[in-house]
Amino acid sequence: MTLHVFGSINIDHVYAVPHAPEAGETLAAAGYEAFLGGKGANQAIAAARAGAPVRLAGAVGQGAEGALAELAGAGVSTEGVAQLTAPTGHAVIYVEPSGENRIVIFGGANRALTPAVLEAALAAARPGDWWLTQNETALVAESMAAARAKGLRTAHAAAPFDPQACAAVLPHTDLLAVNEGEAAALARHLETVPEALPVPMTLVTRGGEGATWRDASGVQTVPAFAVAAVDTTGAGDCFLGTLLAGLDTGLATGDALRRAAAAAAITVTRPGAASAIPNRAAVDAFLAGQPA
């Protein structure tokens, strides 16, 4: 099967700062780097490096050749990426010494995605494939409804979180991926509890506390691996992409979750988002050094 990511492509401008800037404060950065990012690109690269066939559908503006080359180099098909007049999306990321971050996103071309891009992406999909979205592009709910109608398995990462946007996607979602705070906020919006969110499968990530998977067969929890974090940007995207690759290639859910936790642990020990995501060999080596 193939994982189709209908998702965002950003250029991440990353600043190393002693602390998050306060209101009215001018803060000197200790370092600056630019990386490929965007939740869609991150998740696509994670899944491809984990061994899944991946097609990314999205949009960029002028001057994004480097980003597309990096995606292709990671094994992601970019045939579905359109070039629009809107500028490529970007993010400004402040990273503190602990590895925690603060992020501001400009949607750009991601928010200008057209029905033609969606139609072309769906034409390449087949029943049983995975269709993955995030809340960083236009046409999210429309794409999920169309993918479900075509017989695809659908997954949605509900970030950047907006309860109304997430609620609109839920009727078309097989797997919902949220962090702990998002799960609680969505439950309040729906007047329910996080354990009863109305989707067949939920993945709730909890940072250093690991993640919880819930489906009709029950609940599985995977702990986080203890590592020294350098930059947590993209860790959740890495987890989800690696998890979907594992499920797509036939791993049992528990094994796929453990590999996803290992990939995310490696990611936070490296700077950047997409560039920090490990390949399958690195995950194998990491797990070989862990207790069974």
C-alpha cells in the first residue's frame, strides 16, 4: 500500500535562544539555521525513512527547489506538489536550551492549495492506501471526505489545533493523532471525555511520558525512551509518520508504536525537523541497545 500525505511544506527558521522572548523584549539569538519542515513534509519523510511508499501532495512557491530535492532524497514522491504564486510556507521557531520550542507559522502556499491538487492526488490513490492530513493546509475536511469515499484509510494530525476544524474532520477520520492537551480540549468542545472521542482509533502523544493508542480492541501505551533532548521540533510528526509506516508494512500495533517512540527519541537528540528524522537502520540500532 501507499501512504498519501496531503500536507504542508515549510521552511523552518530556527533560532537558539536562552528563553522564549517576553512581550516587548528584544532577544539576541545564539544561533540560526534554516531547515525543511512543515508537518506534512516531516510526516512524509518519517514514513519514507521507515520503509513505506510515500506520495506527498501539497504546494510551494518560487525558490523551493532545495526543499523538493530533500524530500525526493528521503524517498518521498513529490509528483503531487504544485508550484503556486503564493510564497512557500514558513515557520519561525525559538528553541530553548532544554530543547523546548515556541513556533509561529505562516501558511503561504499551504493555505492556497486548490481542488486540482487534491483531485490529482486522489487519482493516484487506491482503496486500502492511507491518506494523512494535518491542520496546516486548505481543503482538509474536503480531502478526508473524498479519501474515505474512495476507500482509503484516513488519518488526521489535529495540529495546529482548532477544535472546530478538528470536529469537522472527525466524521471522515479512522485515526486521530493529538497530544494530551489537544485531546482534552477536543473532548471539552464535544462535551465528552478524551477516552470517548468518536473515531475508530486514537493516538495521544504525551511528550516525555510516551503515547497511548486506543481502538476497538483496547488500549496500548508505549513509554518514551530517555534521551537528552536538543530540539523537540517535529518529534510528534516523526512518531506519527513512523507509526503509519509500521502499520502499513504489516507490523503489529505494539511493535509499530515502539518503533515510533524510538524514532521520535532519536529525532529530539538532533537539531531541525525533517533533517533530524532517522532512517530505519538508525532506529534498528537504537532499539538493539534498549532492554526488550
